[in-house]
Amino acid sequence: MPAADRQRILTQTRRLKMARSAHAYVRGSTRQFYAWLENSPADLPEGPPIWICGDCHLGNLGPLADGKGRVAIQIRDLDQTVIGNPVHDIIRLGLSFASAARGSDLPGVTTARMLEGLMAGYQAGLAGDFDRKSDRSNRPELIQGLLARSVRRRWPELAAERLDRDRPRLPRGKRFWSLEPEEREGLTALLRGVDLRGLIAGADSLSEAPVRLVDAAYWMKGCSSLGRVRYAVLVGLRDGKRTRLGLIDVKEADKAAAPRSALITMPRDNGIRVLTGAKALSPHLGDRMVAGRLMDRAVVLRELAPQDLKLEMARTTQREAEAMARYLGGVLGRAHGRQMEAEVRTGWGRDLSRSHSGALDAPSWLWRSVVELVSLHEA
């Protein structure tokens, strides 16, 4: 497909995806979220300036493998990461829970309890008292099942999902589009300039033969990121008489919509910004990424691991929804808390506890913000 025709199709696809459900709209409306935040009269607390996800919704959480294949639930997408106010991640995740609850036709009281669970889990994660070995039997069933599925997955499952059945090639069609000559040249130059062996899991134990480009295609994927340059690159590494394949995701790192702290300097290059934020918030992902430049655009690269999965929370029960909110609140709290000194963590946790309302065991600013945002999205 000619590059000139892509933007029209990407824009149309993004609109269709966002129209499918309230939760899909929330996922694709990051800029609208921060526009509301800028104009909102809500009196939000100012947390310690740390790396935040910037787009912390349910679809951006899930199992991730580290470089040794160990799996944990962490943040999957750091396109919007900035050094900012941790409150923004809490509200964004709370909005995502509320939208998921409405999509499952759960009563309004469930949303309130999910927000309470979110804050209880967040504060436990903030203190480091989260998901210890002795507690793992208390994980929500959905999380237990997803992690069990993740650790069982291997390369053949990923290849069956992404590659042609008959040969090592990315299937051209709805998701993968042919490259223009200058794109292939740019990708070749990019891959030549990064440590591909360091990106591919287990490559250090294989031969010293160079990594070669087997196939590459433009990749139509995501929702809020549609329209930004993205490529799938199939690479091969010789292992004796066989070739070990790896699939690299090359994704443009554009300017973040999330407001950043004026107190701390961030990397000016957006690829390095995303990489640095990923290492701070989601080390399983960040330690598998590198930043680079492709045709004068900032990009980040990572190998797609078979264990990396997306979290789905569709048609859930009230009990499951409340358990999920508490657990994922803990994931976010730990991602934030690992960046803070002990005194800062304690102080931030104390500030959050003080802002609880009498009727709701969650901050009043969180409840008001989520209610306003749900109303805005349904208008």
C-alpha cells in the first residue's frame, strides 16, 4: 500500500475502534483526558514528581516477560510516559475501571467499590507490601489464569499469530503492509546501528553470526497510537544448521500528551524518554528495549516475547471486578513506589489517606474526577 494512502485508513480505523465501546473510547482518548484535566476545577493533590505511565488504562497492563523469561503483571505501553503527577495515573486507571464496569452492566455501587479497591491496592503497592509469595494465592482468578497462560507460551504460538503458515514471512493484508523502498533502507540502517543480539532473548548463548533481516512490514496496530510510524521486523540468527527467528517491534516515539513536571529535566529525545520511563515503571519491558532514530524520527525497539499478553476485562462479575481493581491498583502503586525514597513513599501514602471522604473509602477527588470524565465520554 502506498505510504500516501496509509494516514486516511489509519484515521478511519482509529475512529471505528473508538466507537465500538465506551472502554475503547477511553483507551483512544488520551489527549481529551488531559484537555479535561487542564480545565477541570477539581482540586487534585500534587504527588512527588516521578515517572508516570501517562496513559494508564486496563489495556496497557498485562503479563510481560523479562530477559530471562520470568513473567509479571506490569505496564505494557509507555508511549505517554513523563515525569509528572502520579495522581494522573490513578485517575486514568479509575476511569478505565468505571468504563469496564459500565460495559459489563455492573451497578453503580460496583464502580465505587472498584475505586476503593484501586486505592487500597495502590497504597499497599506503594509501601512494597504487595503480591508477596505468601499472598499470590489471593490473586484474582483472571490474573491467575492469564499468568498461567503466559508462562506456557513459546515461539510457535507467537509465530502462528503473526507469520505466514508456510514460510517465515509477515502476511500482507489488513495488519501488515508492504514497505516503500526508502522505508526498507531506513530500517536496514536502523538495525545496523543497534545491538540486535542484545534485543533477542537467548541470543548470547548462540553463535556469533550476525543477525539478518528476514522480512519487514508496516504494522497497523493499537488505538491511540494509530497514525504514528510502526513496523514489524522479522530477523534471523543462525544457530548451527537452523535459523532462530525473532520479531522486533519498531514504534515511533512521539511527543507525549501528558503534562510533565517543571521541577525535573527529562530527555529531549522522545525515544530515550520512553525507554527511561519504561525502565523506571516497568523493568520487564524497559530492560528489553532500545531507542534509535529512523528516517529522522525517534523510535523504540523491542523483541515481541510470546509471554507478553494483553489484559481483557469483558463481561466480568461484581466480585471479579472489585478484586481486579485492587490487584491492578497494587501493580500501579509498586511501579510508582519503587521510584521513591522511603520517606517520600510514606508521606505520599499519608497524603492519600487524608483525602478519603467519609462515605467512600477513596479520595473524593478521585470519585468526582471519574464521574465527570464518564459523563464527558457519554455526552
